[in-house]
Amino acid sequence: MMEVSGADAHHLHHVMRAKIGERLLVADGAGGSAEAEVAGFAGGKVQLRLVQRLEEAAESLAEIELFQCLPKGDRMDFIVQKATELGVTRIRPLLSQNVVVRYDEKKAQARRERWQKIAAEAAKQCGRARIPEVAPAALLPSALAAQANDAAALRLFFYEAEKQRDLRTVLRGSAVQRIFMLVGPEGGFAPEEAQHAAAHGFVAVTLGQRILRVDTAAIVAISLVQYEKGDLGFAKSSIDDLGVQGQSV
């Protein structure tokens, strides 16, 4: 048996008006998913009975980590939501020279918790079995240095000064499925930051002749990578129902 509690239970019982015997897709947030049947309601919780574990889940063939320099306002909320829907595995908020927003420790923690909640809700909405981790915000140089020993990843950064090397050519020239993507803030990267990224294995690529907004650039970049390396264009799951986060009892 599994048990759903809290906001998920309220949504399932009072908003979706689930009935006993109704079948749902449930996910544990760490990659596991199953088909379950509503068995009962008690104490504000919903009891589910396992029908079958599912080998197939709505996860990307590519393992994508988004290194995102923080944009102004609430644009990061949008980026986290859409990046989750597009299948990224981890989101790393970054502070670079041209980042305008600066948080104290308390505000930074509150923001991270907010972004993690957005990721969880987006994962549930789109039927993912894995919730992307939103890492603590870090300075760009330290974040680049921390990943330097991961030899298995293809590293890309989207740089407005790059005019020749396009994303498609780089992706089709590599069989690597683990991809780090570095997207800058308003104002882009300082020249020394671009040099630092290149020194840590990041390949500069262009997204075309037009200058894109930060949130547009992130979503376009992820979509293009998923089209070439991931799962955009075909569906892997036959279950279209609501995904809820369940806990074993």
C-alpha cells in the first residue's frame, strides 16, 4: 500500500475528485513510477494500492544540467518550471558579473525552496518520475571549477560573441548524452568569464543572429538539445493521467 498526504491528497480527493478503484500514475520523485489504484480515504490521506511497477517513465534520454545565471525579477521561476517540463535533471543557479539580483543567506534559501517546489509541481504536472534538484546558488567561477573533473559531460555555453560554431554541429559531432548547459544573465558574460568557461571545458556556441531574452535563450537551448539528443518528438509513456507523489506505508 501507498499513502498520499498533504497538498497532493487534498488535490486528488477534493479537486480531481478521485473515486475508489480509479487508477493513477504515481511517482516517488527519484525515478520510480507505478500504476496504482485508489483504495480509500482516511484522516486527510489517500490510500493507494499498487497495481504494477512501470519500467518506462517520462524521463529524457539525455542527462541535462542547466547552469543558469540568475535573471532579474521572477524569470527564474519560469525557467525552472519550463526546464523541468523539458526534462532537465538538475538546475544550478549562478551568480556572474552581470547578475543584478543579490540575495542574503535567508533570502537565498527561501528562493531555493521556492524553485524546488516549482520543479516538483512541474514534474508532477508533466508526468515525470524524477524531480530535478535545484542546487544552492553559487558563484560562476566556483561552479565551473566544481564540475571540472566530470570527464563524461559535453559542456556548452551560449555566448553572444560566438558567430561561427552552431549548436547543431556540436551536438551531432558528439555521442555524449550527459550535457552541461551554461546560460548567461541579462548583459551576457564578461570576456574573462567566457575565457574562464572555455578553460574549464565549455564550448561556446551560438543560438543564431538574434539576441534572445534570458528565459527565451534557456528554453530554446534545452529544446534544441532535447530534439537532437533527448526525447522531444515522440512519447515514451502510454499513461496520460495525473502523477502524484506517493509514500510507501
